[in-house]
Amino acid sequence: LYASVGFTGDPVFLDASATPTEVEEMPTIRGIQPGTASGASRTNATPLGTAADVGEGWTFTVTAPAGDITDAVLAENQFNEPPPEGFRFVGVPVSMAYAGQEVSNPFTVTVKTVGDSNVEYPRECGVIPGELDSFSDVFDGGVVQGQLCFVVPADDIGTVTLYAGAFLDVMVFFAVQ
């Protein structure tokens, strides 16, 4: 078994056939870590209601505070399943404006969230009310608005930060509170 970082990292080889004598648990590190590449960006996230360029002609704005929309998601569609135990569905209202020569769609912008767990939260919420249409064609000057949903541990709801960026562009962090 081997692993490497990125395309240029040196591989590290592990003997997966040997039975380990001791298993050492890795400590959980919570919250933004000082000195990390994204630490300053997460700490100084783009304020709520402020637009920022996220690349490929797209400008992104978190238009209202994030909130617990678990009950609304479960009421939206009879086939929606509840979040796992200890988690909630968190909705983030957003606006995306496009200024470019060609037609594009919001799907070209990657949008994710992270909180004190330091691990990306998934977006498997099911059918949500007022969902952002990520697949609609948008021409120069067009704006799309809607809600995105993330599955967040109940204890981390107040620590969520959203980050967005177009293909291979730098991610921009956004405050959601």
C-alpha cells in the first residue's frame, strides 16, 4: 500500500500484510489552525452580503445568514431522509452573477462548507426548498439565486464557513453568519 500527496509528492509505502502490534489514534484537532494555508482566509472570510470574484466570470455572494432547515427539507419531499443522528440540514441563501463572453452555469463553481471539524460537510440533503438551479444556462449579466444545503454536525452549526471557486481557481471563503 502506498500514498502520495498531489501529482508530485513522494510516495510513502506501508506494509499492509503485517499485523499491527499497536494502533495509535490520531488526535482530533478542532478549529482553524494558525499558520495553515487557509487559516488566514477562513478567519477573514468575505462578510455576509458582500460579493467576491470566484473565477471564470462568476461573482458569489452569501445573501442571508445560514440556518437550520431540517424541518423544511423533510416537509419538502416525502422521499427526503432525515440527516444522520447528531446532524442537521443547514441552508445557505446565495446569489451568483456571471460576466463572461460565453454561456456558463453555476455548476462550474465548486461550493463547499467547513467548520470546527476541519472536514468538508456533505451536500446530500435531498430536495430542498428554494434550491439554487446549478444547471441553468447563464449569459453575460445574468444572476441566479437560491439556497444550498449542507449536512452539518449540530455542534458545528455556528462554526460553518462556506468556500467557493471556479475550476482550478483559488477558493474564496465566505462568512455565513
